[in-house]
Amino acid sequence: MAWIYLILAGLFEIGWPLGLKMAQQEHSRISGILIALVCMTISGALLWLAQKNIPLGTSYAIWTGIGAAGTFLVGVWFYGDPSSLSRYLGILLIISGVVVLKLAH
């Protein structure tokens, strides 16, 4: 169950930068901030639950890895953020590091 909590925590970690991005638009400022705050709270609570059974360093690296990779992809797909082979390689390296941490456990 701890791994499910951790994956969900990572997915909610994507939500708070997305909410802050939404808040940059005048018509969705309040809702974007609320989305960010709710996602931060849920993500933190789920990480807390996951860390009861998963080592601190492993859980934190996976949590931030999911958040970083997911936020990068959301930015490229929905907000026109720059994408290049080297940026995708960087995300692949983050994901590879997360996989190594999991396998080394």
C-alpha cells in the first residue's frame, strides 16, 4: 500500500505547479491557487503515509522524480514549454535514477 501512496503523492505533486501556472491567468487566479494548495496538502499527506514503510531517501527521490517528470510533460504537452532531445534525455535520466533506487531497495 505504501507504494500506491507514494505514486499518488507523486501525481499530486504535479498538481501544485500546474495550479500555480493556472493562477497566472487573471480569470483563474483563485481557483489555481486553491488547486495548488489542495494538491500540496494531499501530496504531503500521502508522502507521509508512504514514508512509514519506504526509506526516506528513496521515497523523497521517487516523489520528486514523478513530480519533475510529470510537470515537465504537462508543460510541454499543454503549455508549449520548450522540448528538445536533450530535455527529454534529462527526464529519462531522472526516471532511470528513480528506477535504480527502487531496484536497489
